[in-house]
Amino acid sequence: MSAATRATRATRACPGRPSRSRARSCALLAGALVAALSSGCSKKEEPLGAPPPPPPAAKPAACAGGGGTISDAASAPFFPRTTGGFCLDPNGGEKTFGESAPLPLDSICDMFDGECEIYKGFGVRRVVEARYVSGEGGSATVDVHLSKFGSTEGAYGMFTKRTVGDGDPADEATPRVIEGGGAAAMGVGNAYLWRGQYLAEITYNDEALAEAALKSSSEKVLPGLVKEMGAKLPGEPSLPPAAAALPRDNMIQLGIRYETKDVLGVDGAGPGAFGYYKEVDKRYRVVAVVRDDVDQAKDVVSTLAKLPGAAREKGIGDGSVRLMNKDGEGSATEWIFARADKTVYGIGDEARVLRNGMTADEHAKLTLTKEEKTARLKKLVSAPAR
């Protein structure tokens, strides 16, 4: 509420000449008026598009009637009415955006805090927002944003954007794996679920709880909801081909990031999946790019070979290239790529553990040598197709 609004409400509370008892109340309100005006002068107004205040606490026995329902016929089957002591808000109020929905897709910009271009970049087509309330009353709620994308790759790519993004999956703050759908993860008070063309982002809200208590409470509710929704969502739970092609040995938990555009930012390289790996102290990444046929895969290798400083390598798969890649101000990383049929694999250094100015010994402790990369790459390209 703005300072002006608070001042108006204080003024309206004491019209005319008040009695002695009301005079004391008006004096208190006058003090509130001064504080409100002072606050309005010293603080910026809330920005336009700020989220609305939380809804009033749910009344006890809010779920006594079995919970609410989702009026959107296309997504209603995916939402359980009750879960873990919560139920769909009996007052309804879900919102639907995009294809065959009453609200335009562009309206998700307010809901996703200005990140709508990221969702659009992954091909989002439709979003449903719904809320669960506690059957015991209180202020706890669970918000669900269920997004449908134009492809499985787009939905999975957004899932990995949320779970890994530009960070390091080895970081302690990375969500942990939980059961549900094709892939699911649990953070502090939130959870992510992917299956087929769908991504569900689920948040537990309770402003009355400190972080530790909120984490504990959310872990009693969210995993069950994720598992239920994961079973109801349509589509195959299997990973996109490039992600499925990544080796599992030494992969860090949730250590996959899917790029729907050109990997490593190389024009013409096309989409692919990065895997994050750790062997003792050494870190590295593997990238897999799967094309529709052999000729397209050959084109990827040719594109990589044309990069400045790239050099052809011999004796690895059906064609190999070594190059150095530099992303922004970070340290340059060594990559070796090779093709096996219609799949192109690459093994490179983990940029997240490198820094400018490292000594050769410091660098060597954290990265694979060229020979070690080559050995692992040969193993990959000689393995039977998945």
C-alpha cells in the first residue's frame, strides 16, 4: 500500500470533531499518518507488476468437501484434488495462458517475474497456474505452474535450466533428485517435475515459517504431489536422445543441461546435452549432439573444424576435432570432439572450477589431460548405440 493510500485511510477514520475516546484513537492514527508520509518520502513505491499480497489464510476444514477443481478441461486430469493434507483451493481461481486459454501467453511475463522470454525461447505454448490450500487452516499454500512446451526437448531444456542453469550441479545448493515423471528435483521449499512436453514448478509458501521449518514442512508435501502429478502427465518419461546418449559413470546428480540452440554457442552446431562429471578431484563435461542422419552429424564436425585454432585429430571415431573454447571472461577450456554414426560426442574441461591466473599444476589437478580425454572419447564412440 502506498504512503498516500495509508494517509487517506487514516484521515477518513476520524471525520468531524471526535469525542475524548476517539481523540486518543485519532492521535494514534495521526502518528501513523506521519510515519506513512515519512515512509513514502524515504522509500520507493513498489514497482508496477509486483506480485499481489498473499491470500488470506485458509479456513479450517477448507478441504472438508474434497477440495476444489480445475475448470480448464485440458489440464484438470493432471492435478490431484487432495495431496498431503492440502487440497485444490475450493474458491478456484486458477489461471490459464496461451493456446486455447482465456489469457494471452504474454501475460506470463508478470507471473514469471520478467522471465517470459526464457520460457518462450524454450518454446512454451501454454501455462496453468493453480493453488492448493491447507486442510488444517493456516497460511500455508502450494502454488503450481504447469507449462506445456512445443517439444519434449524444450520442456526438458527448461527443467535443466531450473535445476542446473548456469551453475555447477556439484554445488550444495543444487536441488536433489526425487521420484516423479521423467525427472524431478527438490530444492528448499520448491520442486520441479518434467515429463514429455510438460514442466511443473511447485512452490510451498508460508510466511510464518523460518527457512529450516519451511524446508521441513515442504518436504512432507511436495514429493508426494510431484509423484502424483508425474504419474498423471502424458508423454514418455524417457530423456531426449542427446541426453540419453550421455554416459552415466561419474555423472554428478542432476548433472545434465540441455541446450535447444547451438551448443558452446557455435553457429551451426545445433542443440545437444551437456553432462557434468567428477572423478576424485578432476572435473569435466561431456556433450552429445544427435542428428537425424550421418550427413548432418558430419556437418557438425565440419563446423567445429572451421573454428579459429581448431585442428583435426586422427584415430578417434569417424572424424575428430580439437579446439579451445572461451565463454566470456572465463578461462579457455580444451575440447575434443568425435563422431560415431549420427552422434557427435565431445569431452572438455569444467569451466566452473577454473579461474584466470591458475598455475599449470593447479590446472592439472582439476582437469583431464588431452590423453585422458582422448581415451574416454574413444570409449564413447566405440560403444554400441543406445
